[in-house]
Amino acid sequence: MAQTFDRADGKLALTHILFALAALMIGGIAGMLQGMVRGGVIELPGGIGYYQLLTAHGVLMALVFTTFFIIGFMFSGLSKVTGGRLTGTARGLGWAGFWLMAVGTVLGTVMILANKATVLYTFYAPLKASPWFYIALALVVVGSWLSGAGMIAQYVSWRKNNKGKISPLFAFMAVATMGLWYIATLGVAITVLFQFIPWSFGWVEKINVMLSRTLFWYFGHPLVYFWLMPVYICWYVIVPKVIGGKIFSDALARLAFVLLLLFSTPVGFHHQLMEPGITPFWKFLQVILTFMVVVPSLITAFALFATFETTGRAKGYKGLFGWFRALPWKDVRFLAPFMGMVAFIPGGIGGIINASHQMNALVHNTIWVTGHFHLTVATAVAITFFGIAYWLIPAITGRRMTASINRLGIIQVSLWALGILVMSGAMHISGLLGAPRRTSDTTYNGNEIAAQWDPYNLLMAIGGAILFLSLIVMAVALIKMIRLAKGETEYPVAESLTPAEATPRWLERWGVWVGLAAVLIVVAYAIPIADMIANPAPGAKGYVLW
Ligand code: HAS
């Protein structure tokens, strides 16, 4: 049977996805080992450091796996919904972006493995890595900008050829995601180019730590929505089709994305609530804005329940929860994202706790926060991506997804959910008991409080081992997927329940939204950043503690 997904576009998407999954596997090995070390189960051989592994794990999983997967997935969807083919410009920019990011990733990974960049994925100053690590980060960011330009070029070309029509929802969402990414990465680009690179090369003696952390979190918080928005693309656009339903409201979905674009960035101070050097007023303002950024997720929860219910009722299921039985529980394309949604409920509640200033004082820098982000990025996001991979890889390579792949997928994501339940549950409890985060195994000189954390450390190691097992199953499934028989696999894209014309046109006025986002950023950041520059602390020379 002839392949219907454009071959060249399929190749671009597949290369990104496979690169992402390779990073996931290597990052997963690091994760499993560090869980074992922290649980006191093993000691690392050959001079490998705990923090070195932790850096590899964070960078490869949180930065590399996500970014490559997101870009590959969004290129594939754009090709699918904007006429079945990317333009030469879009594809060319996609490949240029891929290669820059790949070179950056390899360089960064080599630096970490050579123990020259043991600074964790947040690379806080005054920890000082080799300048090549920061150059590697810059390459990844610039590469992603090229890919974003490719996606926007594709969208612009579709709009030119379809004057007066509202764009396909997937394309709109991909552009909003990349728009957010451009705004967010400005912060990290500025700190890397103007602070870290000159300082690590020794061209300047000291670094303004406060400013570098602020610019990092200016990037670091919208980063989490850059991970989340493609997941929402799946939940809004793909899942309704998989369950045999329609998108509840195209307009509501677009509104959620516009709100994410507006409110994701001016909130970075909620990661710095316990830091001196920022006056309470600015923290207060950004906490208020943080509660605003929760709204699009609440809208999403509502829209998802509405989709499930309307689909169930259309199939004839009755009663308050009848729709629940209508859902295709044995289909990994649905089960995986659904598990992600369920995990995001406690994950989101944890986020709201973190954002509340007084409660943040209790949980900040405890392993509770690690528990929070394993529910959000490592479950809501990662498990949805797994669910996507099982149909996307066959769909873009012109192969037929089989029942046995579906079965393997169900086993894999169920193991993942179990592993996270054990590990993240233990992290939350032990965090509340005061266990710090970003620390290796220690008894704190036999301290009594620290002794309370022991059983939870062991549970984390067990959870980590289950997660690793899940990745092994995924590797087996991947090998099988690449060797599937030629054929057709559906690329599921749902239609809207309401007619597309009903979506208000103003939702697509990017100039207004990007302008408003800029205003909010200026309001939230201009004065505190000006203050950090005008009245800097003495600055730090930098430490290499490993
Ligand atoms: Fe967070 C720290 C606040 C969301 C990731 N977060 C982190 C870190 C990471 C991270 C990686 O305010 C650590 C960074 C580091 O290394 O230091 N976070 C929030 C808030 C939200 C939030 C308010 N975080 C995320 C997402 C992430 C993520 C999403 C990754 C993808 N976070 C914080 C704060 C900190 C923080 C502080 C700093 C802590 C500190 O002190 O250091 C919100 O966006 C959450 C809103 C979410 C919801 C849930 C909606 C639920 C949905 C599912 C519906 C389910 C259905 C199925 C329909 C309101 C949409 C149901 C079916 C059934 C049958 C039940």
C-alpha cells in the first residue's frame, strides 16, 4: 500500500523522535542509577559522581528529550493539517534546526560525561562549568529557533493560500507554543551569551548571581508550559478522535493557548520566593500572575470532561458517569494520555501549593518539589509523549500499528505510572518530612530526622527501578515498531463539535497577544531587573565543586 504521509516530512519528524527517545534512554539509565545511590542500594564505580549523573539525567530528560520530541511531533502535525506537505522552507529550516540542536546536545553531553559541567540542569551560578557546556546550550537554543521559524513559515504559507479561513487548530497551537518558546528563550540566551560565556572563559572575573538566576527562571517557568502545550495539543486535538468524538470547543482551546502565551512568562519569581534580593511586592505580583496561569489548565480540565461526556452521550451511554464506560481503555493511544491527565490533577494541585508563598517556605528545596515535577513533566508530559509515539512512528513511516504493539504500549505506560506512583509519592512525603532535594545519599551524621527519610529513599529506588523497566519495554517496542509491516496507521486529528466558523477571528491576532505578553513581562520584570543591574551584589568568582 502506498504511504500517505509525506515521506520527506516523515523522515524529518522521525529523526527528531528517535533522537528524543535515545536521549530518554540514556537519561533513564542515569535516573535509575541515581535513585539506587540515593536509596543506599549501590555505590557508583569508577569515580562517576552522583551530581554528574544528576546533571546528565536532568539535561537529557528535561531539556533534550522534550525539545526534540516536541519539535518532531509539531512538524508532523503541521504537515498533516496544512495540506499534507511541508514547504521546502519549512523543511529546510527544520533540518538546519535539527543539526544545530544535535551538535549542541552531543557537545553538552560530552562535557557532562567528561565531568566538566556538573552544574545540574538549572546550571545555577556560581557553579562554573566549562564554557563549551554553555556554548552547547546556546547551539540547542539557536537550533530550536530555526525549527520554530520553519513552523511559522508553514503556518504563514497556509494562511496565504487560505485567505479568510480560520487556521487548523493543531497549526494554531503549534505556532502559539513556538511563540512562547521565542519569548522564553530570550532570557536564557541573554544570560548564557552575556553572563556565563564571558565569565567561564575568564574574560570577566565575576558573575551577577541574582541576575543570572532571574534570567534563568524568566526562561525556566515558561519552559514547563513549552513542555505542556504540545501535550495539550494531544489532549485537545488527538484524544477526541481516538475516542470517537469531537473537539468540544475550538474557540475554548484557542483561548486556553492564548492565556498560556500571555501568563506563562511573567511568573518566574515563584521559583525564587525564598531568595533575598527581590522585594516582596514583585514576588507578590508574580504569585498573582501564577494563579492566572492556572486558569488555562482549569479550562482544559473542563474541556476534557466535556469531550468525554459529549462523546459518551453521543454513543448512547447515560447517567452521570455513563460516559466513563464509553472510553477505549484498551487503546494505548487513549490510555497513555489519560494516565497523564490523572497524574496532572495532583501535579497541578502541588504546583498551586508551591506557588503559595507561605507554603513554599515549607516545601522549597525539599524533595517534594522533585515529586511535583515527576508528576508533571515526567508523567503528564512524558506518558502522553509515549502514547503519541506508539501511533506516530508507524503513521509517519508508512507502517501498520499492530495489536501486539498496542499491548506492549499498555504494559509500558502502566509500568511507568506504577513507578511514578511509588517514586513521586515517596518524594512528596519525604519532602514534607524535610528531606532536601539535589542531594546524594547521606545520613547527616546519624541525625534522627534524616533517619526518618530512609524508607522513602528506598521506595524512590524501587520506583526508579520500575521506571527503568518501563523504558526497557519501550526499547523493545521501538525495535518492533521500526520493523513493522508496510501499511497504513491513522494520524488521528479530530474535528470540532461546533462549526469552525464559530471561532472568533480575534483569537488569531498574534500581534495583539504578543504585544500584551510583552507588556505583562515589562510590568513584572523591568523594575526588579533594572534594580539588580543598577545595584548589583559584589558578584561571584565561581566554584568547581566536583
Ligand atoms: Fe511546577 C517547580 C508551580 C505546573 C514543572 N515545576 C517546578 C519544577 C518543575 C516544574 C520542573 O510556584 C522544578 C524546577 C526546579 O528545578 O527547581 N507548577 C506550578 C503551578 C503549575 C505548575 C502553579 N510545573 C507545572 C507543569 C510542569 C511543572 C505543567 C511541567 C510540565 N512549580 C510551581 C512552583 C515551583 C514549581 C511554584 C517552584 C517550587 C520551588 O519552591 O522551587 C500550574 O500550571 C498547574 C496547573 C494545573 C492544574 C491541573 C489541571 C488538570 C488537568 C487534568 C484534567 C484531568 C482529566 C481526567 C480531565 C490546575 C488539565 C480526569 C479523569 C478522572 C477519572 C479523574
